[in-house]
Amino acid sequence: MAILLSYSERDPVPGGCNLEFDLDIDPNIYLEYNFFETTIKFAPANLGYARGVDPPPCDAGTDQDSRWRLQYDVYQYFLPENDLTEEMLLKHLQRMVSVPQVKANALKVVTLTANDKTSVSFSSLPGQGVIYNVIVWDPFLNTSAAYVPAHTYACSFEAGEGSCASLGRVSSKVFFTLFALLGFFICFFGHRFWKTELFFIGFIIMGFFFYILITRLTPIKYDVNLILTAVAGSVGGMFLVAVWWRFGILSICMLCVGLVLGFLISSVTFFTPLGNLKIFHDDGVFWVTFSCIAILIPVVFMGCLRILNILTCGVIGSYSVVLAIDSYWSTSLSYITLNVLKRALNKDFHRAFTNVPFQTNGKTLKSKNQCDSTVGVLTHLC
């Protein structure tokens, strides 16, 4: 696809101060991805100049008469879900070419100055098409120009398990299906079957921390890791049941219950635009704030343990079903907890912006999750 755009001598030149890539003037956006994050890089722009005139020097100074006054707005555009065709991609690429189109259709994620690195990271969304573009703006002349858009699906189109066409692994489907069956039972009957609920809570706590530990410390393959996580989670569940059976200390058990609910509420909090604030790109600030929110929930509800337990059963049980559905049918709601897991597993994920699309799948599952949670809570109260 080739599209011609005209610019005047007042407009900045995207990639006009390229010192890293192959072309002398390189308006392209370079993209690389892995399971955790997608990173875009681009060459700095230069001030505009007339045809036949030498371009302004790129590093002659840092005052307002140089390219250091330029600003870069980074935009993100989500393609329709479950459509990997070239026709759909080309159709939407045309909406991300010129400056007015980009501003009208895409989400502005961040603004960079000339003092910032020309590199931005995003959370990878395997199977979800995303187009990125950058608009360079000259605040002195109030002119702007767009780079060449780049796109990714954060997955491979080669046939096989884990490709764009079949993202869900068999092991994931088995694990989360069994997990969801137990979660669905807990959603509606967990408060009445106390020991079963304790097993479920213990499974979540032990399984989550064990998965992080074994993934960070060993090179074990994903399928084996998931089996070991299931075993460790089962041990954790039985241990919490044994603690209740042997000592009968309600406060300790309810603290575990409240922390699981607090973890999900804290994850939801950082799933909002709040999570993309610059202050939370610092790991120390993020984890302290995240932990405080998670701990606050059991503290607030310690005076009404019945309500805490019922809410946990309804909310956590219904969300486990969402995770199972995601292994078959991709949805943005799974990233509520997946983003936290990614941050715990990858030391560079703190710099990533975690925007996700909220399209038909997400809206449908959100309604279903709210319905399950509400009905589950009401069932326990009746």
C-alpha cells in the first residue's frame, strides 16, 4: 500500500535526524515484540525546510530554534477483534496515515519531548491487531506531520499451536476449564461449603506465587510449569483446609479470603487509565500501592466477615469463568490479572502502557461476569 502525502516547508520532517537506522531520512516506525511487551522505536524528527536548502543541523544546539522544541504524540489504534485478514488490515491502515485521520481515530497514549527516548513500550496482546503511529508537532509554528504507521498482532501466522489462528494451548484450556468449574460452584455455593471455598482460595494463593517463582527461576516449559502449578495449588488448598480443621482460627482463613478479593480489586484499579500514570511506571511505587489496596479490603471488612466471604465467592468465582472462556475465546478482561502477572514475571514490563480494546467480546463477557457475580451474591444472601 502506497499513499502520497504533501507537506510544506513549515512542517517538521519525521525521521529527519536519523542516526540509528539505515535511511538518511527515516520516517518509519520500527516494532519488535515478545510475549510480555511490544516496543516501537522511531528516529527523531527535524525542523521543516524548503526544497533545495540544506536541512537545519540536528545537534547544533538545544534552544527553541532547533529540533529540540519538537514534541511527539504516540497513538494506538485497535483493529476489530477476531479478524486477521489483509483486507481488514489495509482498510484500517488508511485511517492511520495522515495527521487528521490519526487524531480522529486513534488513542493518544503519551507525549514525548526531544529529551525523551524515541521508544515506547506497550503490553503485548497476542491475536489482537494493533496499529501504532507517531505525530511530530512543532509548537512554535503549530505544524505537524505523521510517521509511517506500523502494525502487529504479537503472534506468528505460521501454523501450529500458539499461532495467531489458535492462540490457546491445550494445557491452558484444561487447566482453566477445571479451575472455572470449581470457581462456578464457589460463585453460587461457596459460602455454604466452607471447606471447598478454603481449598479454592488456598489453590489461588499458592498457585499464583508458585507459578511466578518457578517461571522466574527455572527454564521449565509452559506445559510442565502449569502441571506443577496445579499440584502446588492443590497442596496450598489442602493446607488451608487443614489449618482450619486443626486450629479453627477464623481470622486467619478470612484474611486469606479477603486478600484474594483485594488482589482482584487492586488489579481492576490498575486496569483503568490510572495504571498508565507515569508515577506507577516505577516498580516500587506500583507494588506498594497495589499491596496497600489489596490489604485494605480485608481490613475494611473485618467487622462483617459474612459479607466479605459472600462477595469473594461471587466475584472471584465468576471471574474464574472469564479466565476459562479467554482460553477459548480471546477477551480483554483476562488482562485484569494477566498484566499484574506479566509485571511480576518481567523486569521490563513496568515501562509498558497497558491499554486494551473493549469490543464485542469484552462487553459480552463483562455483562456475563456482572450477572454471575450479582446472582451468586444474591444466592448466598437468600
